[in-house]
Amino acid sequence: MDTLRMLIVVLAMATALMPGRAADAGDAFARALAHGAEAERRHDPQAALEHYRAADRLRPDDPFVLQKMAQQLSDSLFLAADAEQGRARVEEALRYAHRAAELDPSSAVNRLSLAILYGRLAAYGGVSDKVEYARRIRHHAEEAMTLDPGYAWACHVLGRWHLEMAALGSARRAVVAVLYGGLPKASREEGLRLLERAVELEPEALAHRVELGLAYEKVGRSAEARAQWELSLKLPAVAIYDAAARQRAIDALAQLDTRS
């Protein structure tokens, strides 16, 4: 039983013991969570967001609900949205994510939500913004890994961070150091290690394999890249972002075939 379903069962059991309006409110809260989870499974972040907003109205400042609202706003970016609307959604999501992390600082999920959202926000910022957000991405991803060393998505995010920052090269990093105060050290080897660890922890998650394949291709390990992409295409698309990840694997394989 996954965490969300377990939470809903516990809530239902607890509210059954409450009289009158308290029981009604508890039942409504549990129903809102259940409907939100079902909308997530249908890959409908807008509907899920509305259900989690309803839960938030019934029980304000619940860190689980706040993180879920942040996640739906982030996931909605995979659907059509213009830049202005996209930035507004990310900024709203960050407000919820920060509040969730304040209320439950021991949650690795809450910490990683912040890392992911700053990565989303970087797409809308200038150079100085991107540099600052890069620092925050690493900080929050490392916090998530400290809280839960076996968190595959923390390995994924931090692995991508290392690879992308290492790809900047010494000349660009020197310019960033002079103009914007520099970036934390990054290692291509550490990036690969972390993405390999993500695959080890969640071998059935196609997004991990796609990203590891892209990392292998960047370092000239094309045979290993192909193996990861081909494996990823045999895995089910479960999350809203899996379709995009699968298309990246298809495109990458096509490019590899044209060169061979």
C-alpha cells in the first residue's frame, strides 16, 4: 500500500470515531485526498489541484496537502502553458513547498520539491537568477539525500545537477565566479554515480533510465546509453512526465541510429 492510500485509510479510521461535525469534516478531508490521488493517477493535475485545495480549506497548513498542491502546479507545466502562466504556477508552487518544508522539515519529499521547483523557475530567469537557483537546487537536493539516502529522485535530481554544472566548463565557470559569485563544485563522475544509484533504487522508473542513458551518451558510452534507452521503452509510463521521458529516449535512439 502506497503512502497516500495508507494515509487515507488511517484518516478514515480516525474520523469514524469522531462525533457530529468533526466526523463530517474528517470524512470530507479524506474524500478530498482520495479524489486528488485518483486525479493524479489519471494524469489530470488541474483536477487533482482542485481536490487538494478543497482538502487545504478543510485542514489548512497540512504539510502533506501543501506539498501535493505544489506538485500539481509543477506537473501542470507538462501541459500547454505560456511562459507567463508557467512562471506564475511555479511561484505559487514554491510558496506551498516552502510552507510544507517549514511545517515538516524532516520530510525528504518536501526538501526535494524545493529543488525541483527552483529548477523549473530557472527556465524563466536571467543569468544571475539561474546561478542563484542552481545553488538552491543543490542545497535542497543534498538536504533531501541527507534526510533519506535511499531516495531515488533525490539521486536523480542531484545527479543531473552535477552533470549540467560540470558541462559548463572552466571558462564559463570562471565568468560566473567573477560576475555572480561562482557556483558550487560539480563532478561529472558524481553525476553518473548518482544517476546509476537512482536506477539501482528504482529500476522500474523509466525516467531514471532515460536520464542515465543521456548521461552515458555525453561521456561517449553509447552502447550503455542505448541499453538504458531500450530498457526504458519496455517500462510502463506511470507518471505524467513519463511520456516526455519516453519520447526523449525514442529521439535519442533515432539520432544514435543515424550516426551508426
